[in-house]
Amino acid sequence: MRTLVTGGAGFIGSHVTDAFLADGDEVVILDDLSRGRPGRVDPSATVHKVGISDADGLKSVVERTRPQVICHLAAQIDVRVSVDSPAADAAINIVGTVNVLEAARAVGARVVFASTGGAIYGAGVPVPSSEDELPGPEAPYGTAKYCAEQYLGLYNRLYGTTHAALRLANVYGPRQDPTGEAGVVGIFCGRALQGERPLVYGDGGQTRDYVYVGDVAQAFVTAARTDLAGIWNIGTSRETSVLELIDVVGKAAGRRLDPEFAPARPGEVLRSALAVERARAELGWTARTDLADGVREVYRWIEASSPDRGLTA
């Protein structure tokens, strides 16, 4: 199968690329390289430097490469950026997704979309949250992802396609930038290695569902191998508080970490975990990596000052 991965030079996208290559597929990457890095990409994948906001350039690449499946991961990923610039977030995460759907329609490709589970459900829903809960996002980022999901459903109804969405929990793993604005596991590991205190926004009691990037990559391969239209949560169903995560990072570092506290940030929910029974039943997918094991992989990767493709699982 020929698979196109938008955002394939990114943290998650490069692991998704690796998973398809390991399964024997031909992989084409579309990435504007604004955040993605060529060093993350397996040399056997073909990279086109085009962004999803470039509708004509995107369609041209898709029509020339004619993929059977498009895994759509290119996005604006920072909740805080979306709060500060909601129109810019919508231009990428909503309009960019429509551009992908139109390009896919031109060649009859199926789209598997990377949505969000951590930012889409909002407050006041049962935790772990199931796909049947009505989303109530509390930031433009989650709102844009939900809107993009609605476009997938609309195309399925209008054109008889079988596009699908994976609502990802908080994904972590090697290749995530430890100096970036997103990705708390990598940030905490990086600060621990530098002898710095982890910075906690709020009281540290807020919870997230942390899922290892290798497990997420396998979810994309599994979803791509089906012809089902649907929405599936991809997580672990387990809540881990920020303070609990600091303890896990401290064990990987071999010392106790003393957090520094700062005011809570707007637009972030207090509790989040995803119910994954539907993905298990319909896709046969289950996360397999324990948090402690995954965090150790991240710590080792940063500690070794590895290149983007070094020490990855």
C-alpha cells in the first residue's frame, strides 16, 4: 500500500512513517518543515516540502503520488497558541484538513485523521471519557479538531467515503522536543537532566492520559488496514497527575525532583483520560507500553543526546 503522511517529519508523524515502512508500505511525506525535522525521517520515505495550507501544492503531490491512504497529522498543536491566535489555529486545523479531504477525494484516498482526545471532551464529562460523550472543548485547538472531525463525517455522508479519526491522548516518546512548548514528559526529562526543577502550572493535581508514541503509530497502521469509518479514542484509560508524572521522571533520573509552581493556564481541563474499549473491540488495538518504561526510553534518548532517529523504540 502507498501511504501519504502529512506532518511526517514531526514527532508523531515520523513514528507513524516508520510503522508503515516496517509493515512493507511505500510512504510519502508531506511536511512544510516549519516544525518537522528531516533528521526524523527514514531515508526510504520520500519528503515533499509542502504545507496543508497550500491547497494547490497539496493536491499536486497527492495526484502525482496517488496514495491509497492519507494519515493526516499536520497541525497547529499548541493549546496556548490557539488561545492567543484562534483564527490562525482554525486556518491550519480546519481549513488545512478540508484541503486534505479535497486532495484525497481527487484520487479516492481514505483519510485517517489525528484528532485530539485530551482537548476535545472538556470538563464535566465522565473520566475516562468515551467517544459517545458530547465534546465540549475549552480551547480553540479542541474546537478546531472537533470541527475537522465533522468535516470527515460530512464527506463520508456526501461522497460515500470511509474516513476515520483517532482521538489521541497525550502522546509522548523519543523525538519529542524537550525544549519545546508542548510535550510535558520530554520537557520534564530535559529539565531533570539539566539539574533544573520541573515547572508545574497549577497545583499539579490535574491529570492526563499518557500514551507511548510507538503504540499510537501502531493504531494508525491498524486503522489504515480497515475500511471502517469511525472515531476511536487512542489512549490507556489511566489518569496520571502531573505530580505523579514527576515521580516517574524522578525514578528514571535516579533522584527526587522538587517541582516549581506557577499559575494555572487558561483553556486546559483539570482531568482527562480516554475510554478505549471501542478501539479494542473494533480495531483490535491496545496500548502496550507502561508509563514507567516509556518515560525511561525518553530519558535515555535525551541523556544520550541522540540524533532524531537515535535510541528509538
